[in-house]
Amino acid sequence: MQKFDLIAIGTGAAASAAAFKCRKAGWSVAIIDSRPFGGTCELRGCDPKKVLVGAGALIDALRRMNGKGLENEEARIDWGELMRFKRTFTDPVPQRREQGFQKAGIATFRGIARFTKTGSIEVGSDVLEARYVLIAAGAKPQPLFTSLKNGMQQMVDALVDALPQSSIRLQQQEISVRQINDDWQIESAGIKERFQAVRRRR
């Protein structure tokens, strides 16, 4: 059994900030993640999103200004090349983040954290105890019904190396999905669209 002052679950911005500050204050700290170290923002969210959205915004601006003092009719997005560029700064993150923790004297553990009792956590074959436990692992959304889940998964898979023929962009905000008659209605703050293509046959 290994004992610490603080155990942080998650390696994103919140957990990392707390872990480094507590370690700097002289605490013994451990950090755990079941996914690659770095968290959503650096690996799957904020940072890579800015590259993709920025490229789209640039193309949109060029097309809007074409013939208005700017001549550029051939600008287009090479999605595969854009994704390769995105990976040049997301791929190094997990190793760099883990090495940063270890250099600061923070113990790193990979795996799913399970509470066995108050202040005691099991990670694989390791058992850890701490005076304080910080849960900063984000949230897991409620599973979607099968038809929409499969459709969204196909969209996500398509974003790896090639663009889908059509897609739906949902902002990071509360979303509700409900069935009305034979079609599904997706509601979000200021967004209300009815997708009759998604149907459930009873």
C-alpha cells in the first residue's frame, strides 16, 4: 500500500494544476488516468478544435472576400493533411505530461481508479491511500439510444482521416433528445432542429 497526501484522478487542466501546486507545497501526490495523460482539452477538445475550426473559418473568410479585393478561388481544406498537422502537437502530449509529473515528484498510475473505502483507491494491482482525493476526471454523458448513437459514432469515425458527406455540429452545452411521433427532435440552447431522417420502426 502506498500513502499520499493527495490523489488526483484525471490528468487534465484541473487535476494537473492541483497536483503541481500541492507538490510544490511539499505534499506527496499521486495522479491517475485510465486514458492517455493530458485530458480532453489538449488531446480531444479545446486545442485540436481550434485548429480545425480555424481552418474552416479561414476558408470561409477567403470565399466571402473573393472578388472584393481578394482573389483566391482555389483555397480548400486538405482534411488528411490538416489532421496530420493536428497530431503533430496532440500526439506528444501524453508522454510529455507524464514526464512532467514524474520530474516534479508526482507518482503516476495508469488505469481505472476504484474506491475500496474512504481515502483508499485501487488501480490495477496497486492500492493507494490519501488524506485527500480530487476527482477531476470530467463527466460521461448518458448513453444515447442505439440509432442516434450509431449515427454519431459513424460521424466521429469519419473525422479521423476523411470528411463525411454531411455532418451536424453540436456546441458544448446541454442537449436534450426526445421522440415526437416518428422522428427525433434535438433541442439545445437556441437550437431546435427536427431530423426526420432518424426514425425508429416499432
